[in-house]
Amino acid sequence: MQLDKFTDYALRVLMMLAVRAPARVPTSEIAATYDLSENHLSKVATQLVREGFVISERGRNGGLILARPAAEICIGGVVRAMKRDAPVAECFGANTSCLILPACGLRDPLAQAQEAFFATLDQYTLADVTGARTALNALLVVE
């Protein structure tokens, strides 16, 4: 399995918010820190808010904060929410035009592999992956 950029950016945003908690972090600062497009990162932040992982506060002292403690945010849940049920292969989606689909034996192993991927991620929380807060915070500076 490979994470798309949208999901990768979502995980990076959450990690930065966990490290900086309880402070609010502006999207512009997150974008500058990771050298990403602020416009694209705003879309990621909007999805994180919609999925209930982040709270967005507007205004001069606004920014993003985690909607709940990092220990309560499951990495598998974040990836599932951000990937929006993107299929592992074309034959799992709406477009099932593959010629060999009726006799293909690859679907079951791919489905099992995808479930194993998520099962592994389900074992970790945002708190688990940001345990080295001091080291992460030192790396997350705007340059």
C-alpha cells in the first residue's frame, strides 16, 4: 500500500498539532514548515475538520488544534478517513472493466493485504507516533 499525498499531508498536520498541543497552529505555519502549498494544505485541514480530528478557529489568534487527545486518534482511522475508501486496485472500485476479473485470483490476496495494512495502523495512535515530542518539535521549525 502506498499513501497518497493528501493522506501523507494529513498525518503530518496531525503530528505537528500533537507536538505543539495545546497551542493553535496556523495553516500557513504548517505549510511553511513542510514547504507545501498553503492552498492544498487548507483542503487537507478542511477534511481533517470534517472528519472530526481537528478544530479550526478563525481570527487573529486562530489556527488548528486537535479535536481530542492524541492518544485517542487512531492512525488507521485517519488513513481510512483521508483515503475516502480509495480501492487498492481498480477491480475493487466502481470501474470493474478488467478483462480477467471473472477468473482473477488476485482480488482476495489484495483484499487481505489491505486489511493487514489497516490492522497494523490500527495498533498505533497519534500519541504513539509523536512520542519523541522534543526531537520532533526541534525539526518542525519554519525556515
